[in-house]
Amino acid sequence: MAQVQVPNVLLNSGKKMPMIEAIGEAIAIALHRDLIKSRDEVFITSKLWCTDAHPDLVLAALQDSLKRLNMSYVDLYLIHLPVRFKPETDIYKGFTKSDVLTFDIKGTWKAM
């Protein structure tokens, strides 16, 4: 059986994470200083936020994350929560049943 090389660093990012830009900057600095030899040495995870959990919104949400990370790809893209909310909903401040939208999880997953 072939050996699998495990990355040295696993970084988690996402739309609502305040440090997403800093993650990208830290990787760029580490590459520039030869602290890591290539982008392949880190495993970057990002997540589709629950207000973007619709097949028509997936690509734009991913592109926004990539832009904020200043990267061309992430290694793993996950659905953050198995629920979809209206775009203006701030789930950290609370939400009501009327804030919850129909969630096409299969379509969203396929779009990812």
C-alpha cells in the first residue's frame, strides 16, 4: 500500500471567520521565508456559510473565500451547517423560524 503524505499544517477558514485574510497572508509569508516549501504542505479547509447554502450561490461563495485567502484552491470545502438561512440573517444574534429557508442539500452538495 502506498504511503500517504499528511500535510504539516491544517488550517480552517470560512466566510464568518474574522481571520480568513490573515490565514492567506501567513501562508504567503511562510512561503516567502521558506518556512514551507510549497502550498502543498498545508491543508486548507473552508466552509460554505449557511446563508450561501444554495446551488446558485456556491461558486460565488467559494470564489469569495479564495479571494479573501489569496489562494487559487482549498483542499476541502464543507457545508458549514446543514441548514439554509435568509441572506440577512445573523445567526449569532438569533433567528426565528421565518429566517430558515428550504435547503436543497443534494443540489448544494452537487454544486460544490
